[in-house]
Amino acid sequence: MTQVFQEDGRVERVTVVEAGPCWVTAIRTRERDGYEAVQLGFGEVSEKRLTKPELGHLKKAGVPPLRHLVEFRDEGGELQVGDTVTVEAFAKGETVKVSGISKGKGFQGTVKRHGFSRGPVTHGSHNVRAPGSIGASATPSRVLKGLRGPGQMGNKRVTQRGLEIVDVLPGENLLLLRGSVPGPRGATVEIRSES
């Protein structure tokens, strides 16, 4: 993240995202696959980083070796295999949603994970950050499913909606988005229009 100054002097906090170029590696059609989508590839790598089936799939499409392949639902169908999608597909002022894998925070307790309040800390209390009793009575004689408890926090797919595009830099394939996006620095994210 960084900040940029607007024409009127306001400071915008933005996330700089490299958006493309992405190659179209496959087209899914309703007749053949049962749904309509376009498969995009991103992140050029050397050939030794990919398996032979992956290399064959990409060579058939006539694109370089790519690390990430993701499908996007596409009803329009104007893209063809071998085309490139660049940052120019987005416009300044447009609203997008960004999906990615959030930062993993390991095994966490209920206070950090769910915002539970702590117990008393005086008079010899040992119940400071413990979750407390979780079961019901003789009925239902079990812990109901879906109870919020300690466990793995983060490292899940998260979608941040309503991010406005502050600026588009086509020369460097960069998007400046107002706000933060999921994941650590250098993570791969999916950018889709809100509509």
C-alpha cells in the first residue's frame, strides 16, 4: 500500500496491483462444458516449473508458460484463445471486487478470532481468556454445530467488495485501488467488476 495525492490536494490510501497482461488460455462453452467461462493465465515462469500436461495445454493455446490459471464466468464471449487482457479493461472511477487468500494467523483463541470478551482477572480468577462453558443441559446433551470456538484463523478465500479504482497506469500494467486487498505482499488476487 501507498498514498497518492489527488488534483484537489486530498491524499488517497491505495493498494498498487499489477493487473496483467493475462492471456486467454481456454474458452468454456455451454454446448461442450455446460457453462460459459473464459480461462485466464498470469505470471510467466520457466518451462521447468510446470508439468508436461500444463505445458501442453498452454502451447495448444499459443501462450507462454504461466503459473496461475483461473476461470471467470463470461456471458459476452467476445474473447478468443490467445488474446491478452490488460489493465486497460478497467477504467478510473470504476468499482471492483478483489478476491484472494487472506493472511494466515495460525491457531487462535476466541478473543482474537471472534472478539469474545475476557473473564475477570482479579480474586484469583483463572478464567482470563478461556471461552468458558460451551455445552447446554441434559437436552440436547451435546455441543451444537457451528459454535464459535478457537481454531485456524485466516488463510481463507476472502472477497473485498466496493473498491474504487483511483488510477490506471497502462504503461506499467498497474491499478491503484482505494483501500486494502486480501493477502500478503506479492500474493495473487482476482479482480472482477462489481456488476
